Amino acid sequence: MSEQTTQTRDDGPYENVFLNVGTKNDRSAYTRAVTPRLLHYTELESLYESDGFARRIIDLPAEEMVRAGYVIEGVENDSAVRAELEGVQALEKLCDAMRWASLYGGSLVVMLINDGGTLEEPLQVERAKALEQLRVYDRWQVTHYRKYLDPNDMRFGKTELYMVSPIEGTPYIVHESRCLVFDGVPVPDRIRERNDGWGASKLQQCYDQLTRLGMAHYWANQLLERAQQAIHGIPELTNLLRSPGGEALVKKRVDLVDMTRSINNTIVIDSAETYDLKSTPLSGVADIMDRLGLALSAVTGIPESLLFGRQQGGLNSTGKSDLENWYAKIGQSQNTILLPALDKLVTVQLHVMGKYREDYLIKFNPLSVPSRKDVAETDYKRAQTFEILNNIGALDASEIRKMLPDEGYVIDDVDTMPETEVEEPEAPEMTTPPQGAGNGQENDVQQS
């Protein structure tokens, strides 16, 4: 009697030879992160020029950062300083620099300042006599020519001289103190080294979503063209096609029916023929396109209402919270990206005008201005709060009045205002009854 040998599989319980789960043919086993193909600047330019969504992704953040403008506090007649900067198109040039930094991964602004030195020499801002011009270049026009090599220098490893190669003109070298540098999307140091010290393009991270959304719009249009498919049944079609000239006759017949349908909306066919229209259902297409749009909005950080120019749908969905988050993000970008460059320009201009002082402050104007309805609702709730505090005895009227200027209300000086005197109400005059009337009544009571 032969012994039966039991074979035990050592491939684990999750291997399935029919579905290829856990085998060498498992598709999930080949899902690995790979190095993406870097978009060349010619491809980036083509996307920016031809794709409306790509242009909006690049332009919108830069334009929003400079839209509301700014003020300079602590400087006498700051409007004159801003007017001089507007003469060299400061905000427009900075907007272009931030735009090209997002598109190409970096940009450079060269400040032409008359301080008695050359472009290769460090800037002597105290000797600045005029801010003459601002020139904007993208990263593909700029090369890191020389870096700081002294390990004891706090600028060690940073670029000291840039080589600028204009599209038209002779290349020249400029010192970093005369430049405003704008970086692209942050990347790890190894990738930055591969990018010649620059960041990445914003379109690089959302290229797949842009491609899918573009294909979705293309195929949706194709579905609309094939929303109704005509089916024309011709008897003995196979034999007819085999006969000499049969293909031309069939094609002429089909074209005649289609032309008749488009002109008269009435089709005349032989009794043995059949003609039917099949409709292609389009349900679910809009939902898929919305999901693709949501994915693009997520990777770019731009709300759908701004990216696609549409209002949020649904009950109690106004999109207000999305806009508030967007303005908060733009405010953060203003402080981290725009403010250092603008501060350097303002410093130069203040030295040129002889108004420089160290305690000046640049503040950006609010990105969102509340409507009159919002202001009224806010004032009403604030007044209710003061009323409650007054009713519970936490604050009296004089204390509330002193708080009003901090809340934005313009009132007279509360410290110099005279106290209001409260007049006591006058006692009502007593009407004197007619003489003898009271005695007569008393007599009547006594008699009764």
C-alpha cells in the first residue's frame, strides 16, 4: 500500500492563479512611483499659450497678490513713494516675475539702480540716486555664474553672480544684490541640483490632471456628436455590395436618406428597409467631469469657483468658506514671496528720495471688501454684544464709548467730552378744585 504524500503550498493564502493576485502577473505589483518626465520649457510655453486652464493656474495667484495694492506706514507722504515705484511699473514687473516663476520654476528681476557702480559690483544702496528700470527674466535666461565660496560667510553656497542671457541682446553678468529672485515650486535639494538650483514648474505637478480634464472635454464632445446613431437596414445588402458598382449605390442611398432627414425631418424608405435611431445615454458624464475638475482644483489649491468660474451648487453652499481659505493662502504668499522683493524696492526708493527710516512698515490692502449688508450685520451683532455686557453689569456706557474707536467708529474725544447732566423730571401741577366743591361733598357724606 503506497503512502500518500501531502504537498503544502508555501505561496501564502492570498495568491490566486485565476485572478493573478499575488503572482508575477499581478498588475498592482507594478504600481510603483517612477521619475516623471520633466516638461521642457517649450512644452510649458505651449501649455500656457493654448490651454486656458493652464494659463489660469499660472496667472491667478500672481494677479491676486498684487490686485489690492499696498501702503507704506511710518513714511511721510507714502503716496509719493508708491507713485515713483509705479513709474517703473513695480507691481506689474513683480507680477510677471511671480508668473514666470510658477510657469518655468524660477525667475529673476534685475534692478537698474544708479549708485555709481557697475552691474557686477555689489549694490551701494546708500548712494542710490535713481531706480531706473526693472527687467524680468525667466530661469532659462539665467545661469548661476559664481557662488560664495567662503565657509565663514553666512551666504556660503548661495549665488553671488548671475549670467543673464536675454533673448535679444548680449549676455551680461549682474551681482545678486541688484536682483530679486523668485523661486518655483519647492523641491528636494537633489532635484533642485538637477534643475540648476531652481524649483519646479507648477504645471509639472498638475500635468496629469490637466491631461485627463482635457481628454474628458474632448470625449464628451465626441459623445454629443454621437448622441443619436442612425441604423439603416437595407435588404440583401451583402449581395448588393458584391455586385459591380454596388458599394457606390449603397453609399448614395445612405447619403440620400441622411440628407432628406436633415432637410425635411421626414424619411422616405422602401417598405422592406428599416431605419432606427439609437440614443447614447449621457448620464454620469457630468459627474465624471466634475470629479476631474475637483482633482485639478485640489492639486492646484485654487477653488473651483475661481478656477472654472462657476458658483458652488447645493443647499447652503455659497463657496464663502472656500474664498476665505483662498484669501488666507494668498495673504500667506504675499508675506513669503512678494513682501521680501517689494521691501527691497521700497528701501531703494526711500534712499533715492532721502526718506529712508528703519521703522517703516509695508501692509497689503485687504483682498476682500465686505458688502454693506455684511457690514450692517457685523455692526448689529457687535451692538448686541455691547448691550448684553451693559445689561449684566460687565461694562457701563462710558466704558463702551471708550471702546468704540478701537472698533472702527469715529467719535469725539471721549476724554474731553463733558459729562451729560441728567435733568430731574418736573413734578406735575396739582389742579385746585373749585371753592366749596370739596366741602359740599363732605357735607353730603356726613348727611348721608
